[in-house]
Amino acid sequence: MKKPNILLVEDDNSVAQVICSALDAENMNVVSCSSVDERNQQLSAIDFDLLITDVGLGEADGLKTLDTVKAVHPNLPIIVISAQNTLDTAVRASETGAFEYFPKPFDLDELIEVVQQAIHQKSGDRIALEYDDDDMPLVGRSAPMQNVYRMIARLLNNDLSVLVLGESGTGKELVAEAIHQLGHRKTGPFVAVNMAAIPAELIEAELFGHEKGAFTGAVAAAAGKFEQAHGGTLFLDEIGDMPMHAQTRLLRALQSGEISRVGGTGLVKLDVRIVAATNKDFIKLIEKGEFREDLYYRINVVPVELPPLRDRVDDIPALLSHFLKMAVREGLPQKQFSDQAITLLQRHQWRGNVRELKNLVYRMLVTAREEVIPDKTVFDLLSADSTQERDEVGQKSFSEDVEEMVGQLVRQNGSDGYVYNLALEKFERPMLGSILKHVQGNQIKAAKLLGINRNTLRKKLTEYGIDPTSVR
């Protein structure tokens, strides 16, 4: 059997060697080069089964020239790898015809698996589009967000129903907007409706419209959200709060592609893509009889799970920059956060996720006197918010214990500027040790109990010099 020929374009020698060795072990011929010019020469000389290309190739952009490659080699599958880990890169890779996109660092076994798939398939032609990072609805380059970007890129050229999962404040509507704005339905309307904000008795009329006289107050006929979204995308936010009677009607509409207005008899054929979102556990809702199982499977064709902010703290500097730019455009004063303040913000738990961070930025711009907001100002605000939150749920004694501990640290170290780090270390180090003892050193179980991902846990263990094997 003929070995597949693969062209690798990568200007990082170490990365190129690793990929070449891995593919060679899989019985594949790999030709490696490091520039666009060399790539073009190789493509004109050899019939390749697959192209793997980096985005950053010195001064050149490997993506910008892929349209010429696709024009000459329309059936050549392309895998894009990049250290420019943004939604913009994932979308551009998808739109220029890439079979798959891998942000660096990537899993080598996954790359090999995708390579094997790609050489047996043909990728279709797609339209090349260009986007600016500042125009992207989602911000951040952390590893958890890369999975989100890759999934969004796969959804742009189809109409599969999408269910966006995630805690409140993680940006679920932004995912829906990205799928719409960057996809083939972008010229159509994007209509969002929050199920939790509509009275149960009005939800059917809100979704499907109503005829004149259909109910008290219906003085004229009105189109519902489905009709308004015709040719575009309908975003059903907090769908887990939808009453059962409306779920039945929604299921019928999704199955048939037709709706009838409340009080009407005629059917209206519609072309609508559905993106739904929830922060609830659907399995529990189904078990309690509060959500239809058949509707769940109808809307959950492709799930997209958004990580909480505490699992993507590396994105906080980029999010801060983004929100500061937004605020200035809205007329608020131009300020910035000190490096120490950013570090402090990265240690916060962010129960309200990205929404909480955005609110804090706007609040700081209005209330802080400093042009460069220091960590003390941020600490005072976070402490006030946390104390109020704990007291509201009956944890005043814990709050008083914390006050006493912080008071001691201030008296001992107040002039050093490390009170926050010392306070956190006093609590976090023994907590991590106790959790690890509880799970006998199992990091997977420990991360699950803590509600953080394994990378975050490893980082903290290294930071505090804790050896998980010592507690087994």
C-alpha cells in the first residue's frame, strides 16, 4: 500500500521534528519546509495527500495564502496549527477550507488521528473571509476556550441545532452570536429570547405569534420570535425554564419546520436555525419530569460547553483590555489596572464569571480615583462584595474569622504589600493538602471536588510546592 505524502510547513524546528517523527512512525512520508515560498515549490513538484501548515511563518501569514492553494489543489485536505490561539484564527482556518485546526500546544495523538481521517477524505471549497480580533464576540486564548473556538468553527457552514451549556455569566449568548455572525446565516436576523423572563401564559404567543383576539389584550395580530428569525438564527436562552405546555409546541415546530400562531389555524413554513442555552442540569430536569426528553435530544445535536472564568484565569488580562476599550467607547474614563491588581483578579473565584468581571471593570472606572488602579483598590472592593455575600447566606462567623486573620497579617506585613497573597496562601495551601488527603492523592478527583480543571490544580500544587504523591 502506497504511503501517504504529507507536506508540513512549520518554521519552529523542534515542533517540525516532533511532528515528522510521529507521522514517520505511522508509516507516512513527510516533507518538511519552513516558508510559503518553499511550500509552493513543493506543491508544484509533488502530489501530496495532505498539507499541515502553521499560521505564523516568519513575516508571512500561512492562512492568507491558503486560498491560492485551494484554487490550484481544491481537493487537498489542510490541517492548520497555530500559536495565535484566538477565535479569529479558528474561524479563518475554517473559512479558508481547513479540515481541522489545532491550537498550540496540541495533543500529538489527536493530531495523528485527524491526519489519518483527513487523508481519506476530501475537504470542500469554502469562502475565504477575514475578521479582526477586536470584532470577535468571544475573547481569550486559554486552552479551555480553544475547544469552544474549534467547535464554533465546525458549526459555521451547517444548520445543526446547538445547545450551549455553562454557568450563569459565562457568555452563552456570545457563542450564539458568534455562530450566527460568522456563519452562512449572517445576512439573516439574529433573534434572542429569554425563556425565564416571559410569563408562562404568554410564552407561546411570544414564540409563535398570535392572531387578533386570541387572548385578552391581543388587539392586533403579531408575529412571534420564530417568524422574526426566518432565514436567520433563533437563540432560546434559559430553555430549561420553559413550561411543559410550551415544550410540546416547540418540539412540534422543530420536527415539522412549521408553526401556527396562537388563535390561528394556518401553518407557516419557516427556515430557522436553533441555538439554545441553559445553566441547568437537563438530566435532573428530565428525571423530575420538568423537561421533555425528546425535546432535549432535538435541541442537543451539538453541545458547546463554556468554561467558568475560574478555569480560564489566563484570559483575564485580555478580558480586562477588552472591557476597558468597550467602556471608553461608551464614554467612561480611560484607565488601566496595575500588574498587581491583575494578579489579584486572577486569584478571585468569580462566581458571577465574565459578567461579574465586566461589572467590576465598569464600577472601577466610575469609582476609582487612580489612573492606574492599584491592587489595594481592587482588594477593598472584592473584600466588601465577598463579605456581603457570605453574610447574606448566614456565614457571618466565618467572615469574622477571616477579618481577624487579615487584621493580623496587616499588622505584621502591612508595609510589604503582600497581604492578599499571604492570606490566600494561609487558606489555600492547607485546603489543597486536605482535599488531596481526602482523595488519597488522586488529582482527577481533587480537581472535581474543587470545581477546577486539572491544569489549574497542577499549577497551584507546583506554586505551593505540594507533592500529591506524599499524601497517598
